[in-house]
Amino acid sequence: MSSNSQKKNPGFASATEVARLAGVSRSAVSRTFTPGRSVSDDTRRKVLAAAGALNYHVNHLARGLSREESRPVCILGGNLAFPWQSSLLEHLTRRLHQAGRAVMVINTDDDETSAREAVQQTLNYRSTATIVLSGKPPGSLIELCLQSGQQVILINRMGQFPSADNIDIDYSSTMKEAFGHLIAAKCQHLAIVSSSSRSPSMVTRETRFLEAAAETGTDVAITRPGSTSYQTGVLAARELLSQATRPDGVFCVTDLIACGFIDAARHEFGLRVPEDISVIGFDDIEQASWLGYQLTTFSQPLAEMAQAVCEMLQAPEDSKPASRLFTARLVKRKTLGSAD
């Protein structure tokens, strides 16, 4: 075996080593790699040549610990493999990278102890802000971040913490619109399929839909047979469609639930969608547009929400907590009966 193959990875080259090879001072290396700093053309040429020879890369993490805008941003969420969560995460990370921000992603689970340990990592790495997605992250973790002095940006947490920045959807108007479309489609027996996870956004969608129905004196059946999953939609269909008076109009609090409901309605009960039953979802995940579903749903403006996050991160340190309210847009496909 050759001596080269036995060598261990020597690690990253340091700025001191670059300075030694280039024959310049350590500060000259720093100035060369700092935008806007003055350095002679000859010195720059020597430093870049030495850096190339040593495969040197600037340690932005170490350099950024003293600069607020360079410190990492943490994204805290649960169930990040779910379609909507992964779409939101993609928009957020892409926009933050465009803004030159380093990103840490923490995927929490049901174990609050492990989640708390994960959040502690963000504090150890001096994260300048934590973005909390809707869903599982418990309020106690948000309190921990706020108490540490971090900027906290909450997405679809429905204003739980006044001292945090908030990005929410106008569910009052959106759920009134969802209810109105089912009534316009001549649905007489309505139902909501919700989630047992009881996250702030799920609860608010459910509550605002029921409020819209109550304004017209319309009774609505409700079921929460499981977590926010495809299987919950299947279980809900088996429960609701086995009743003597089954619903002919259903609002599912997420598209993933709606997909499960539609499949069970068609394949286990032989129902036609929308001729026999209308279904509306929420989130406009990729599967909603698939030919097997063509789901009518509401789309959250993820790109605009990600942009709002970046704007909040750029706000002056002494500014008051900001709040942005967005409208979810109806995407009409083929699971809603005609209003004619």
C-alpha cells in the first residue's frame, strides 16, 4: 500500500497557512476575502494563488458569529417529509440561501425531550433566529427560543405568541369561501374531516369552517379519526359513508387527508366524485393535481410567505414584532360539483 493511501485527511487549510505560503500577513489574507476591504493587486494575486494551492476556503461560520446577518437561521418543524411541509421547506431554504443566510433544519418528533435537546443546538451555534413551522413543535420550545433572545418567526401558529413575528393565513375568509362553494354545489349534508394532532392551523381551519356554517344554521358532521395522514382520510370515509345519511359535501383540512378520503369513497363505496359527493382539500400539494385526484383545494402562497420571512429577518433589532396575513387561493379542479 502506498504511503499516500495511508495518509489521513489533513483537514482544512487555515488562513495562517495561506499567509505563510503567500509571504504576506494574516490580516492581508482576511482583507483579500472580505468584500470591500482594501488590498493591493499584487497581494491579492499571491493570496489567491496560495489559497488555490492549499484548497483554502473561508470559514464563514466562525467569521459570522460576531455578525448578526451572518449567523445561521434555524428552521424548526415536524413531519418534514409530508408534502406540504417539504414544499414550504424548499421555498424557505431556497429564499434564505439567495439572501446569503446559512440554514439549520431541525425535524422534531413527538418526544419533547429530544426536541428540546435539538433546539439547544441552535442556541449553542448562536442561531440568530428560529423559524417555526406549523404542526408539531410545542409551545414550550418556542418559549425557550424567545427567552434566549432569539428572533422567532411563526408560520401558521395563529398568533400564539405576541412577542414573535407571525405569518398566517386569513382562515376566516378562506373557510367561509370553502363552505360557500359546497353550498353552491347543492350539497345538503356537510362534513369536516380533521386531524387528531390538533395543531394550531388544523384547529383554526376546522373552527372557522364551523363558524361559517353556523351563520346559516347549517349542521356539519365532524370526525378526527387519526393524525394528519392519508390513512386518516380512509378511516374518515369508512366512518362517514357507512352512516344512513351520508355526507354529500366534505371539507378535509389537508389534501393528504382528502386523497385518502377520495380513494376510499371511490374504491370501497363505489361513489363518484363529484357526482355523488364533493370534496375540497387544503394546501394544493403536488398530488392534488394528479389525474387520479384532480382535487379542488386552496393554495397557500409559499413563495410570498418565504419572502416575508426574509423581510422579517432584515428588520431592525429594536423593531416591534411583525404580523403578515396572506390569502389562500382556491384552485378549482374536478372534485367539486357544479353550481349550475
